[in-house]
Amino acid sequence: CNPVDWRPWSVEVLEEARASGKPLFISIGYSTCHWCHVMARESFSDLEVARVINEYFIPVKVDREEYPDVDSFYMTYCMATIGRCGWPLNIIATPSGEPFYVMTYVRRDDLIWILAQLANVWYSSERSNAESVAREAIGSLKMIWSPRPEDILSIDVINLAYLELYNSYDPAYGGFGRAPKFPLPHILMFLLRYWARSRDLEAAKMVFRTLDYMITGGIHDIIGGGFHRYSVDSRWLLPHFEKMLYDQALLLYVLSDAYKVCSDETYRWVSLKLIDFVNREMRDKSGGFYSAISAESGGMEGLYYTWTTSELKSIVGDDDYRIIARLFNLSDRGNYKEEHTGRFNGRNILYIGLPLREVASIHGLSLGELLDYIDKLSIRLLKARSSKPKPEVDYKILTDWNGLMMAGLAKAYQAFRVEKALDMAESLARFIESNMMLDNRLYHSFIDGEAYIDGYLSDYSYLAWGLMELYESNFNEKWLELSLNIVDSIIENFWVESSSIFRFKSKSGLTSDVIDPHDSMIPSSYSVASYVLVRASRYTGEPRYEHIAEKSIRSIGGLIKSTPSSFTFTLSTLDYIIGPSYEIVIAVDSLSSEVESIISDINSRYRPNSIVLLLKSQSSKLRDLAKYTKSMIALGGKPTIYVCKNRVCDLPVTGYEGLKIVLGEAPRINKSIVDVS
């Protein structure tokens, strides 16, 4: 607690501000934000700062993860005015919420001075200037969020996006652009699709090299599993130590797809460690997943994940220490400089810094032997780590991020056939159905046994995606039906026919003009909405879903054309629309080992633009959902595969051998003979 009289974001607080005539001081952050905590300690806990804020402003605290529409609204204003933005994001706004001043982190004395100047402006004849700035800001924001239609439904814009990514790619350590580097798994997904379409090996190499260097960098918690939020440096060595659920979900998804392409056991190993991590540290007993784990513990960023050499020697002994000192580049002074001081602090991040196959070769080991050694070491270090002060966990369960986690777990099951992943995905679906839904209406957040905040476009679109992946893992028709109901809710609540866009929030209000088409750290809710509509069209045979998706892409075509690589997930959807694409229906009288082999074979292939339906003889519900399957039956009592390519259906084939004939061999890459440098 601090002495600032914070109010939560609400209609009531805007009414209070209008009644009092006071401007709003809006501070936007999130629970695991390092600089948010610093500013809270330095400034918001200070009595003089609190006095100024409480006397002259209505203070409003916003969790950006609970109110992403509010965050997007004011972040867009920040980007349009000062350019370089982040959190904490502090806004001074009129009583109605229109912004006229923005700042991020500032020190205590500077904050007091700034607030005093702004109060002088507001409570004087200069107020009209501030109100004029606010009106102009709202007009500018509406222009930014206005559709820019252009017909771009062709392969050309996909090729342009690839060229932009190729030019921004770091050929030394993978990733895109300069430090700080973020994982950006949706870009890797796009590149795998691009390789599948073009057979351009460079696209796949970019994916492999990025994953390989992330896995052995400090951004990957090689002992406990999972990935940190971003890397401060270009080599992925020094992370910002917080862990976000969405990163775990989407990296699990792309690791699973990358494994399908190249069968690199490293990707399987990392994926299973990640699954163990989220199950152990981010999963609620109810089946839902928490939002994030903080970077700080014991008052220090990264303390939980870093070690002194004396600590490590006492845990593993002298003989093993000599091995891990080489393996992890350990040093008595520490092996990294702190981000904020630029100094060594005597602590070490357990990073390797080279792809694991190279490291195994250097040490005269097979890859399997190296992974076994790290696994055994991890048991000892995890036990020791458990005695350290633990980072705080943000216990919010968010529907949208859990939808992504469902997709990642289901995709991992398809790739690795690990029952634990499927069990976790199914349990998560049951949790959301029971706690976050009411008559196909979704809630955004759940904590302490209560669901609250009406769902955003991200909740509906990400959950629909997760349920579709879950259906193609266990073929329980319930989850397909639910996903299609959610797609219908997207159209009903978020589709604006007059402008052919998806808005982010269903209800009118200050932030109702927000649209979310650009991909940033994760795929935008807009792009995923388009994607699940295309997929719904292929499941059901209903063209109206795909027509809406096409219109949604055309309406932002001008934006996409200006910076194609900022829309990689939308372009993945466009890749699906253009084709080639596949609808695969497996008709069976009953389940059998042969049916399981067919499903396993299909799921093990990297064939991104495809859907799979399992049509049991008693599947009346599925035949109603996908009416084009009504005449599809198991021939001669054998599992029968119907494959349609680009909406043209081949003759059905029976049995596992028939599958190989109709689908052929899936394209793969042998990494051991491909130079990924």
C-alpha cells in the first residue's frame, strides 16, 4: 500500500472526476513490471508526492493486463506524442479521460515538479489550452484507428514481409532488429509457413538459429524451464527476468511446429521442460494458469535465477563445478553486467551461448548425453533454488492468455504425443467453461474465485484458437462446437460491418474506437480473429466466415502494405486463404490402433493450412456442424480418409497405407546436414 488514494479504472471514477472538475492522474502498469515497482517505492510511497496527487488529481491505477483497451488507448497516444514508450505509463487527462500529457518512469523530484506545473495549468486560465490539446489528441487517435482499405489478398505482400524480416534478421545470433530482443514467436510461425510455401531454406534457418540461440542463452531458464520476457543484449544472454504466460504458450507452439519440420530432439527436450515448469509454477489447482512471475525476489532483479560461484561449488562439488564452469561460462566476478548499473555483481546466469549440438560436440558427448547431464544437474540446482526468496506470482487467470496456453499445450501433444500436455489442455478448457463463460459470454479475468471484466476480442479469438487446437488433439466434438459458438460471438459482438473491422471492445465508451491490428509481442487479437474465422469456414464449409476474414484484412490493407512485417499473423491467415490448403476427414466406425496411427501421423506432419475432422459413425453433431461430411462414411468398415485440397476433393482412401498415398511425405529438414548459420 502507498499513501496515494488510488481508484480502480471504472465508469464511476470518470463520473467522480467530472463532478469534482479534477484532472485524472492515470498510472498504467502490471504486477511484474520492474520499473513500476521502482516508481511505486520511490515516488508513490512518498508523502509529498501523494499529497500533490491526492490534492490536485483523481489518481487511477490501471493494470494493463486487466484493461488492455485502456492501455492500448493511452499507449497509442504516448507513441504519437513522445515516441519511446513503456511502463509505467503515466497519463494526465481531462475528467472525461482525454489525455493531454504523458510520461513514463520519472524520479521523485522530477515528478513533483511536473505535477505542480500541470496543476498550475489546469487550475488557471490556461486550462482551455490543455482541453484543446486533449480534443486534438482524441481526433488524432481516431485517425490512427481508422481503417485504411486496400486489396492486398495476394502473395506479393507475403513476399514483402519476408524480405523485411530477412533484412532485419541477426545472422549471428538469430532474432530480429537490435537489442533489446524479444522472442516474437508469431514471426517464427510466419517463417515456417513461408518455408512450407516457398521451400526457401533461409526462412527455416532463421527460425532454427533464433530458437537455438534462445535455448542456450540466459533468456531460457535451462534449469527450471520456461523463457524470460526479453533479452537486454543481442546474444540472448542477459534477460529481463520476468516470465509471462503468453511467451511460454507461443514458444511451446512454435517449438512444437519446428520439431515437426526438423525432428531436433533439443526442441522436444525444451518443450517438455517448459510444460513441467508451467505445471509446477504457473498452474492453479483449478486448471487455469497464472499470468506472470516477477523478475524480482529478495529486493533484487534476477536473484532467484542467478548464482555466485561459491554457491554452485557448495551444491555440485569441485568435480562437477569444473565441468559447469566451462559449460556455463562462470566467473567469480559474475558473467554479466547488471542492466541498470553496467557493473559485474558477482552473480552468474546459467547460459551456454552456443547451440547444444555444437556444445555436445565440443565436449565429446552426444546430444542425448549432454541433455541427460543437464537434467541431472537441474534436479540439484532446482532443490537449492527452492530455498531462495521466490519471485512474486501474478495470480490473475486471464482468458486470452490461457487460450494461447491451451493452443500451445494441444500443439505440443500433437507433436510429441505427451499425455500430460493433453491432460493440462483439457483441464484448462473445463476450467474456462465452468468459470469464465456464461451463455457463450466470456469474462476476461479470474482471481480469488471470481470472474470479472467483460471479455475483449482477445479473449474470444485466442480461446477459439486454443479450442480448435484442442479439438484436433482429442477430437472431442464438444470443443469444436464451443469454438464455433465463440466465433459466432466474435461476429456478433466485435465485427463492425460498416467499416469491415474488428473492434477490441464490444461496449461503447472512451476506448471503444480502439482496434488492434498490429502484431507486437504476441499476435494481435484482430489477426487471430481473422485466422479463427478462416478455420471455422474450413471446418463447417460455411463461406461467410471466410468472407468476413477477407474483408477484415482488406480494411487494413493500407496499414499492412506500409509495414508488412508488423502483420505476420494476419499474413499467416492470408497464406491460409491463398492456399494450398487441406481439409482432412477421417471417417471411422470405431476407434482402433490403426485410427490412432493415422491421427498420430497426420499430427506429426507440418502442414499449417489444414484442418482435421474425425467423423465417427455416430457423430451426428459433427455432421450437423460440418454438413459437407454427411455423405462421408467408413468404407468396408475400414478407416477412410477424405482429403480436399483447395476445396477440390480427391477420391477417398482406406487405412494407414492409403493415407501415405493421398498425403504423400511431409516436407522435412535434416538439421544435422543443413548449415543453419
